[in-house]
Amino acid sequence: MGKSEGDEKILSYNDVVLRKSDLDILNGPCYLNDRIIEFYFSYLCTCHPSEDILLSPPSIAFWIMNCPDTDGLNDFLQPLNLRVRNLVIFPVNDNNDVSKAEGGNHWSVLVFYREANVFVHHDSCKGVNNSSAKRLYRAVARFMGVTNSTSEPSYVECSESPQQVNGHDCGLYVTAISRSICRWYEQERKEAGGGDGFLWFSAVVKEVTPSSVADMRSEILGLIRSFMALKEYQPASK
């Protein structure tokens, strides 16, 4: 969704600029756009500040999938420091038209976990985005800098991924699943690893339900409004 007349800027949060149309999306049962997902990922970064974690903006994941210059992709990815990240979360969109901004019809999430040398794909619509997720995996796997294995990271399609109950909440599932995985990772760090062999799957199944996902819409809207209020009532600089 691009800028239109009257679609004024309402908030600048970190590097994300939100507009009035984004509030309209959150107020109604609508498909989430790139900006909302990028905003929430940026918010999660502030909740889980760690050099171990990277939550990729949708635009970065999209470009990795569709970059025509594979040799130049290495230079593009260097600022992301993928080789030192332990947990990387990519939103996946099925749009493959680089000339169409914010296109596509479905969101899912692809997660890299270094300690298991694996990419896990969570799709809330029975693997609809499987081909798109595999395209992203094939594009980025060689840049992860895995040193504890002689092979590239494996790819797993998670059969336990929570499933959406309508045709417009896929982006909310991306935000909810990503939040659950970040919480799981933080708990794993506190417990010095240990793990139960099932990665974060049981946490996601427990926490990401149709009702909790439905609440994400109002939660994200509330976050935006709270940050807008902070901006509005900040004392003017002298």
C-alpha cells in the first residue's frame, strides 16, 4: 500500500514510518501490509535486545528472495551480520513481482536457528507459501556462515504450525509466532540452553491460538496509539 493523498504520516518508530492507512488496516479485518509487520518486528527487537537475534524487515526478505545479482547479494547482506546471529526470523510473502510494491496474497515466517543448523518454516495456511519459503532458504542459506557443520542448514516445514481460521489473518500469525519464538529464545538463554529437542514448537502451539492471534490486531493498534501519544505529549526541545 503506497502513500496516497490524505494518507498522512502518523508515527516514526525507529526506522519505520506508519501512516493513517495502517490504522485503517488494523481497525478492520484486513491483510497486514509490510509496514505493520516491520513496525512490530522493530518493537520485538526493543523487547528482546540481543546481537544474537535478527528480525528481518519484509523488504529485506523480499529482496533476498528476488535479487537478480546473486554475487552482489553478499555485499547487501553484510550489514545484517548473519554469520553471528543465532536466531534469524524472516517474514515470507508470496509476491514474486519486484515491480509491484507490497503485493502478494499470503504471509508466513521462516526461522533460522544456528544451534540446530536449521531453517524452520511456519505457515498458517497448510504450506501455501512452501515454494516461496524454499526460495528464500536457497537464497540465504549459504550466507549464514555455519561453522559447526560440514553441510548447509537443513529446511523443515513445521507440521505443528497453528492454522488460521479465515483468509486475512496470515500476517497476524507471523507476528504472533515471531513473538512466541523470541520469548522462547530468551527463556532458553536464561536456562543456558538445555532445550527439549523440539525447539520452540510446543511454545508456539501453546501460545498461538485463534483467540490470541485475533487479539494481536488490537494489541498492535494499541502499541501504535501509545507511541503516538508519547510523541504528541513530549516537551518541546528548547
